[in-house]
Amino acid sequence: MTLNRRNFLYQLGLGVAGVGLVSALPATLPAAPLRSFQLPRSLPEAQGISSVGLLDFVNAVETANLNLHSLMVVRRGMVVAEGWWAPYAPALKHTLYSLSKSFTSSAIGLAVAEKRLTVEDKVVSFFPNEVPATISPTLAAMRVKDLLTMSTGHDKDSTPSLRNDPDGNWVKAFLALPVEHEPGTFFVYNSGATYMLSAIVQKLTGQTVLDYLKPRLFDPLGIEGADWETDPKGIDTGGWGLRVRTEDIAKFGQLYLQKGMWNGKPLLPAAWIADATKFQIQSKGGSRPKEENDWLQGYGYQFWRCRNGAFRGDGAYGQFCIVLPEKDTVIAITSETGNMQGILDEVWNHILPAIQPEGVAAKAPVPLKQKLAALALPLPTGRAMSPTVAKVSGKPYQIADNALNIKKVLLAFQNGSCVCTLQDDQGEHRVVCGLGSWKQGDTDLSTAPLKLVPTSVPKETRTKIAASGAWSDENTFTMTWRFIETAHYENVICRFSGDELKLEFQKSLAVLTNSKDNRPVLEGKQLAAVSQGK
């Protein structure tokens, strides 16, 4: 993973793993619709891809613990393989992190096509009321194109300065920053630059990027239910915060592969797509030499160039839209990994050589079908029950004063599940955990502590969750709470000793980086003579 650019940073009835078994379908028959429009499905071999290569890819990413959440491979416009690692599922949206940038870029392309602006327009021209009293020559020179190519002239990512602005005026905060380099000459991955593209769209159209894209791009592609995190002023964050489904990512890539054409109609100008996906400026990132490094192949308009003639949009922890024009192939991936280059390496090692120009021998891809049907993330390890259950179930624990303001904790074990109740100054929050399985539901617990950037979707008060728990030893009960429309999860570890409880939170980003979660360990004592659930 390129850390220098990441600093800012129900099941649908298709099987237990939430997978569409395209390999079980006739060669050109569309699968049953999930939404208003699906890409057609096909057998891999019918579209010139070896199912053995696809199977090798899935096995390789699992062996390397790259923690994929979903995969979709599209060849010649047809989905030839798709899978979701349970409890992730086809109908769930997934946070895109910086893959959002490619959608923001597309909004600029549409606005350019509508002659609302040009890429040569100066950034300061859009915000006369937000510019500093003295405009430096470098700020005055900054163009929309420089925002698109991450060459604003800033020495470092502007995002922290935006988020820390006391007035919540991110536009003004961006324009107030020193511009140390001549715009267009110095690449720095800068999510604040993408935010400014979003702000420009909203300034010109009176609509958020999400609302602007809906009739122009999302509706024609059949992308439904998308949402986007916003800044304190209601401007979409642009550089992160979009949530769509895995197939929506694939459709977006297919649109770019088809040079903006969709169902015989142009949605985006081909000239814009050519400019957006070609080498515009030398990029930075990664630790390997250029010939082995997909972060040194150049940057376009919020798209990365790749090895093997490909380009991609991508987001932190492995959200990918990979387009291989020479192979007529699109690959959509969601995940939570610390090794994004590792995922790309396995694409080049296994999927790329599986693509044949003249097709491959037709055969029933049974092993691939079985593998995709069984995809699942690991459950917490341990036993479903412990002798300690009788001593703690339904017994509330009074928690000592803590920074999270959690007052009481109660675990109730019954009917193959555990209901965990946390009471804080906002009320009670319940999570139902399966024992040896995932229990799906929703929660009003905040996901902000788990994310790179603590921005939120407007008016979202509940989050989809899948939870499971197990006794790792007689006195330790560990729950895994997966927030399944994000990339993240957390482990909640309850250690019992006599009438005492210690509860520790361990977010997945801390697990990924082998670091300590910054939330306190909660300590409490069992309250006697209190009825269950109080």
C-alpha cells in the first residue's frame, strides 16, 4: 500500500457466501436482476478466460491474506466471475475511499461537455468570496487541470488542513494554504484537490456531485442507492466517501472501457476519457522500482496508469476498478488490505495470463463455481459456549468512568447468539452476534472511530453490521463486528475474572498496522440483583 497517499486517508438468496454463480448460467443468459439493470453473465471459457486462472487468483489472494471482500471480472461486457466473501454480499454497498475520485473526475468531464467550465479555468475564479486577501502567483495560476492531475503545487496533502478548519469552510481553508510549487509541475497525492473539484461542480450547478451524477451517469448505468459523505457545509467530499455496489464499480469501468458509450448512447465524451486515463504527470508512490510498481506508471485525471497497458481507479485498503483496454476486461475488487500492490500483482500473475485472444477450450468450471460459492471471511476462533456463560449472561456490569462515556455493559447468551448491550450517555446500543455464524442487522454505533476520515453520510443514523462471537478460552469472549458497507471491522474482547470485566476494542486498521487502538480498555464490576436486560 502506498502510505504517502493514504495519510488523509440480506444475503440475496444466492448462497451462503452471497455469491452470484455466473459459472452455473448459460453462456449469454442474464442473471436474475438484483436491481433495475445488471450486466449480462457468461461462462469464463465462453468469453476467452480460463476458469483455472481465475481460481488461481482467488486462491492466491486468500493464501496471501489480502482480505478481499468482493471480486467481479467482466470480459467483452459480460460478467464471467463474481464472488463475495461472507458476510459481504451483492446487494451491499461498499465504501470506495479514493476510488470515489474517479467518479468526481467524471462529473467534471460532464460539466466540461456541458460547457460549464474548461480544465484551463483558474481555481480562484470560482470562489471570489473565499480567496485570501493576497493571492499568490502560484495560487492564481492553479487550474482545474492541476486539481485533476494532483499537481496543485502544494508540498503535501491539503486534507488535514481542510478537516481541521475551525469554521468548517473547507474551500476557504484550501485557498488559504501556501502553494509552494508552480502548479502543473509537482505531483502530490492530494485528496483536498479532489474535494475542490466537487466544490466547483456544486458551485456551478447548485447540486452535489452525487445529485449531478445521478441522471447523467448513475441512472443510465442502473446504479441505485449510492451515497456520499459530505463536509460540514454539505459539499460531497469528492476525494473519498462514495458508496456503491461491486457491480456498480464494474459498470463504471465498463463505461470507460467503451469510451463513454452505453447502450448505444454517449454518456461521457470519448475525448474526455482519453485525457482522463492517459499519462498526464509522473506519479509517486510504492517502494519498488518502476518496472514492478503500479504507482509509478503515471497519473491522469484522477485515474492511475498501470503496468500491462491498463489504468485504474483505486481507494485505500484495496478498492479497485481496473480496466484493461487491450484485453477488453474490467476487474472490480473491494477489500481491506495493507498490500494493495499485492492484489495488483496477483491480477497480473493469474487473471492477465488467463485471458486469451481467441478463446479457450470450453469446459465446465466446476472448481471455480464451488470456490466462489464457499467464499467467507473467518469467524472468531473458539467455542460457542463456556462455563462462564452461566455466571455472566444477563448480568450487567457497571463501567468505570471512561472517555467513551460507556456506563454499563451486558451480554445475554440465548438461542445460539449473544446480544451485547452498551449503555452510554446517548442511550443503549445493541449488537446481536451469532455463535459460529454471522448475525446480520444494523446498529446506531458510530463507524467514525474505524475510518481514515471521520466524515459521514448525511442523515445516516444506522449502519449495517454482521457480528459473530466465540470463547477463545473459558474466560475470554471475543466478538467480531463487521460494518459491512465499510471496509472495516472491529474485535471486541471481553475478559471475565470473578465479578470483574475488562472490555477492549480493537479496530481492524490497528490490526492491519499492528498498532494499538486509541480507545480505552473499559473496566467494570458486575451489578448484583439486577434482572436480565436492565
